[in-house]
Amino acid sequence: MYKWIATVVFLVVIGGGWYTYNKFNSKLIRLTPEVVASLRQTVALENEAAIKKPVPRAGTVQAPNPLKNLYFGDLHVHTSWSFDAYLSGNRIEPDDAYRFARGKKLELMSGEIAQLTVPLDFAVITDHAEGFGLFEGCADPGITDEQVEFCELFESPSLSVFYKLRKEAIKRPPKRMSFCGDDGSFCIEHGKTTWKRTQEAADKAYEPGVFTTFYGYEYTPTWPQGGSTHRNIIFRNQTVPDTAISSFDAATALDLWRTLEATCTGDCEFLTIPHNLNRFYGKAFSRLDEDGGAYTAKDWERRDSYEPVVELFQAKSTSECALGVGTTDEECSFEQFFPLCEEGKSEGCAGGGSFARDGLKLGLELESELGFNPLRFGFVGSTDVHNSNPGDTEEWDYRGKSGFKDASAAKRLTQRKFGPAVPITHNPGGLAGIWAEENTRDGLFDAIKNKETYATSGTRIQLRFFAGWDFEQSIVTDSRLVERAYQTGVAMGSVLESEGHPVTPKFLVWATKDVDNANLDRIQIIKAWLEDGEQKEQVFDIACSDGQSPDPITWKCPDNGAEVNLETCQVTEDTGDAELKVLWEDDGFNPDHGSFYYVRVLQNPTCRWSTYDAIRLGIKPIKEVSATIQERAWSSPIWYSPK
């Protein structure tokens, strides 16, 4: 029996924080009608009428536009076809997930009702490839009695046994367990069926110009102490490998890229998106691969070619930066998952090499060594939701991340004492904003490759970011702003070449509020550069709301006085701006220093999801976390490279 349970061990841990949270529970609850009914009774006691929400409305179909349209979506979604989601009680399949993304209501297993205010423009179902074939295998009429015994564990697994055997799951290289046969072929063949069904669901939901889907899945290696080097794999079109390459087939990212190169042939084209960099334990941006070997120039070329963007924000918090990890930037304390690493510790904590800003700075160093920068990556946000509800990022509509374990306001607010992976430190996740000419697979895929993308913490702030040498102040009020910016400058995700200009670069930023959310507070630019081999950074507030100006010495905006009523979540509507637009010049620019710049737009504070849940329950906001959140958007960087 234990060899079958060992298979489940590996698949349970692929849920990341799922391990840390559930080690304090000895048994998952079997999904009997009585258990479901009890949970639904608890949910029925919540006062949903106390929550003020926008009225859902239809989305807007945009005609192709050479100056680019903005499309919002979610590139990281799990359904019941992910084993960890299934174990947590999710029984909702991809077809319903895609319908939810297009605006339909979704009743979760708890009885909670979720619905987007505005439909998404695109979504990708990224179920864990490591579990592909298990459900199909269990449905195979020819399985043995031992395999039947394993399959019965799906509904009522014992976690106390799982974690005694967890050491089997983190062996290097990982190996398929006995359920799959001596050579793994039983699961490999059935896994092809799962992969095919995933493709069929994506094709069924795809409506070019209106709603875009991609073939995708998650590659999920497991590391000790709940660490991960997870990536989502997304394909441009319908030409894909027969098998979804998992960590059983490729133990490291380098193995993954090489294997995909060998199997993704002809018209096949893929990209990989790492997520939860904050859980990579320093492996996200290191000169060494996961097994401790040094990256070669060819390895860096592969990474540069296949990994154009990273997932900056999702349900398990932000991976932009962490206060105290190479930065004094106060905004880096936003929605953090782990505490700072103590000296000599690198696992289960926030440390260097695990945040996007670390990687961008390392890229500047590598450029001076290799002659090219392999870490010029852009940003996207997504959810990593395991409830089959893509893009459900509005704080007032948060229904938990993973099935029954946080499937009521009471659970979400009380199961919070065991550390960083409990539900209270999770959040609804983020969205990816993509500037593309049209809402099609080719259009969005090209835009992601070109990095004209940005991340949000879930809000739908609209953000444009350009740089150029010859921008004039008049461009800010010009009706042809975007056209002029493309003609004489570069957009986010691009490189601003020196071209021998004796002047300083100018940066054009245009941000517009989410119409269903709070006003904007300020615009910031984060600059980092390499000077005499030393990494340096500076944060500038470049546009303040309410007609205020940044302090000329500190480069900080004054507090605009925005407030939130914690009993109703009503915000002060007469503070902040609906739109901020600014042309900023870097007076400290040195043409000899390689550098990068990216934008961070901050909204006025609003209620965090935990405060909305407190209102549902008729209690005061809990004290373990902030009652409010300052939602934001992060542009992909623009790089300056000395000639």
C-alpha cells in the first residue's frame, strides 16, 4: 500500500504552500454529502448583502489596432484536473472555468457564488503535468487491485502517512511511482489523453478577436521545505508535443528547455513563465542551475530565448522585491509571503536571488560579462487559483484559493496560526495586462515575447510606458501621444539604445484608474544600474495625485489623505486622480552605466479581502494583517544599454 501512497505524496506537494499548511492537519475530509451540506450551511450564514459590489457587465470587443489594444487575462489557472485542487475538493473542470472567464457565474463546491465584474480577454488553464494520466488511469478497467486501492485514496487520503513518505517525492531525479508501472508507461500513455483533453477544452473556448485561450500546463518540480522552481508552459498554436513535459521528464529548467526543443518541432513554438520566484530559495536568479552547476553562455541563451516574462504577482504574494533583501524600498513590503532569511538560512524565507529586481540587476552584470543580457524579462500577473475561477482578483469576490481548506469566510479568517502558507497570507492574485494589435493567439503570443506586458495586483489599471531621447513636453497633451511615442521612442519591454545621444533619456508614463476601483495615488519609477561593478538602485515618485508634486530632495509624494471606512469599505472619492500622465527626465543619467527602469503605479487604499470577509461575518477586521491594501500595477522594464 505504501508504494501507492508515495505517488500521492509527490502530487500533494506540487501545490506549493499546500504542504506547509496541511502538515498541521492529519486528514483531508472525505467529500460526503454530509460534509458538503455542513460547509454550505456555514457559508449560508455569511451576510453577502453587506458587501457593496459593482454590477457585472459585458466586456468590450476591440477591433485590431496597429497602436495596440489592452487585453486583461490570467495565464495561470488550475481546475479539478490538477491533483492538488482535486484533493482540496475542487470538482470544476476546464469548460466551466473558461465560461467563468467569459463572465458566467460559478457556484463553488462550498456554495459560494463567484462572478467577474468584467469578463477576461484571455485565459490559460495550466493544470499540473505531473498528475496527467492519473484520473484516466484510475478509470482504466484493466487496473490491478493495488491500483484500485491507490485510486481510492483520492477521496480520503491520510496526510500523516503522506509526510512520513514525503522524502520519496524530493529525490533527485524525480521518478514516477509504482502505480505508473516499472517504466512509467502506464501514466505516460494515459497522460497523453489528459493533454489532448486540455487542448480540446482550449479550442472549444477560443473565439479569435473576442476571447483567447492557449494550450498550456504547469511544470512543477518539488524541493525540500516547500520550495519550488515552477513554470507554466504556453504554446503559440495547435502544433505541440504529444506529451506534456513534466518534472519526471526534465528535472531542471535547463532539462525542460532542452526537452521542449527536441519535442516542439515544425510550427511548434513555446515559452515558459516562472512563478513564485519568492519560493525559489535563491534559485530563481542564480549563476548556478538547480543542481549547482554553472550556467554556460548557451544556457543563458536558452533562458533568454524561451523565458521573456516572469509572473510578478499571484495568490502567494509578490515576487517584485522584499524590504531588506538588497533594498530599502518601503513598497517592497507589499503582500509578502515569507519572513526575511536569518543569517545562514536560505529555505522557507525571503532571501536574495528570489525576486525579479534581483534578476534584473544580475542581468546587468551578465551583460558586461557575456556581451548580452539574458535576463531582460518583462512582467505579468496571474492568480494560480485552484478553484477553476480565472481572473477572480477583486478583493470583494475572493472565495479562497484551494477548495474546502479555505472555502468559507470563517475558515479564511481563523485558520491562520501556523505560518506563511495559511490562507490569511494568500490573496486573490493578479492579472496580466498585454498590449497587442489583436486578441488572437498569434497577437498575444507575440506581445508576450516582445514583453509589452505588465502585472497588476488584481486591479485593472491601464498603463502605458515609453522612453525616448527626443520626447518633448507637448507629447503629454497630444491627442497623438501613443502614435508619436511609438514613432520616436520605445515601449515597455524594449531596449533604449545609446545611439550617441548627448542628452538624457525621457520617460513617458500614462496611467488610468480601474473604473470599478479606487482613484490613483502616485506613479513611481524604479531605476537600477551598474556602476564600477556595483549594483545600485533608486526609487522616484514622478507624479502625485491631487495636483501635488514630489519633494525635490526625497523624491516622495506627500500623503494625499485617502481613507477607507472599515465598516463599509467606502473610500474617499474626492482624493486621488482618475488619470496620471507625466514626462520624466533622469537627471542622474550616466551614459556609461547599463541600467533599467520600470514603473509602479499605486492606487488609493481599499479594503483587503480579509476585511470584506470580516464584514460578511459581522466582526471587526483581524489584526494579523493590514485591513487595507494599496493595489498597484508594475510595467515591464525599459533597458538602457551603452553603445
